[in-house]
Amino acid sequence: MKDIAGAATATGHAALIERSATEQRLRQELAACYRLIAHFRMTDLIFTHISVRLPGPEHHFLINPYGLMFEEISASNLVKIGLDGRAVEPSPYPVNPAGFVIHSAIHGARDDAQCVLHTHTKAGCAVAAQACGLLPVNQISLEFYGRVAYHDYEGIALDLDEQQRLVRDLGDKPVLMLRNHGLLTVGETVAQAFLRMYYLEKACEIQLAAQAGGELVLPAASVCEHTERQFNDPGRALVEGELSDPDGPQLAWAALLRLLDRVAPDYRN
């Protein structure tokens, strides 16, 4: 019996150590994402938010300490909260209430939404205010062809009743345009959510520039559908002579982390 009890205890300790190591890795990845959003000038002072779910049945997630600029955020000062928006560990920082309303709703509803990223950029807000939404203007836009959901504006996201409508409107899409508000991406990893936001922002910038230049030329729907599959299903069966690039996102994220190690290595602290 003692051997069985000892083995169970050892297994429990190993699981705790593994969860602690996973949390530290996720803290560093989320802090990196905040720093990258700052580096690429996609911030709105202290008023947007990125979160990542932690492993375990508790549905805890990490979010920014409300009041810090994104370039001040590091792995250690992220706040761990539950789906009720309350900190589950001592922290000197509060949490943005709107961040809780939006992020807890999506984390609670989508198992694949490990990371949720929300911005208020100029280009993103402008396209989110257009009746046409995101157009297939450019190759970058086509990553999101048929993959963008829309949510009508209801005011600052401080109403808990809005959560069910946010979740309903997002559905199973990876991108949500919050009308008259901003952009939101989800990802199975922090890297995926960031890269989606980076290129969604680029797509919005390109759309506004193209619209300012005159009449648009848009690809045929069949081409848009093919290109979307090239972006999002690189592991599909390929026809003869067709190539794929499944390693691109991982290589891009590794390059971004090297950038941070040069310009802001304290994000890991």
C-alpha cells in the first residue's frame, strides 16, 4: 500500500511540476505577444487586451495588468483570473472589466480559443465600420476569406448580457470584427492568434489604401477559396506540381521572438 501511495504522490508532484512549467512558458509567450503588439504599434494606450487559457479544469487564464503600457508587461506581472473575472492569486494590479467580459465569454465557449487577442487600431476600426467588411482585395486578405464573423456594436463591453451574443456571432470563426469597435482573433496558440492579428491588420491597411486609389479589382471566388485553403490547410492532399509551406508560421514566430530578444529581452522576466 505504501508503494502505491508513494507512486501516486510522485505522479501528483510530477503533474504539478509539468503544469508549473507550462504556465511559465505561456506567461512568456503572452508577454511576448503584448510586446509585439506594442512594437508593431497596434496598442491603444492601456485599453486593449490579450489573454491565454491555462491548462487544468479551473478555466483560469492570464491577462494584462490593467494600467500598464504593453511595453511594461512581463511574464511575472500578468494577472491570473477565473471566468468570474477575479484574480485567483495575489496581484497589485486590477483587470480591465471589458477585457473580462469579452475574453471570459470566448474562453468559456471555445476550447480551441486558447489565446484571444483584441485591438483598436486605426485601420481595423475603419474596416470594422464599413458595411462591406473585409474584402478579398489582396493575397494577405485571402487568408481570412470566409473566416470572418461580425458583431454589431452595443456600447463599451461592460454588459454581461452581451457575452452570449459575442459567442453566438463568433461561432467557429477565428476572426471577429467588432462593428464600430475593433478586431479580435483567436488561436490554438499565442503565436497563431498574434500572426492572425498581424496579417488581419495588414489586410485592413491594404483595403483602405486600395479603396482610396479607385475602383477595385477582386479575384474570382474560386481563386479566393483556393488561396484560403493554401493558407489554412497546408497539410491537405496536393495535386501534382503543387507545393505547400506548413512551417512558415512557426518560423515567423521564432523570428519574432529573436527580435524581442534583441530589443526587449525583459519580457521573459
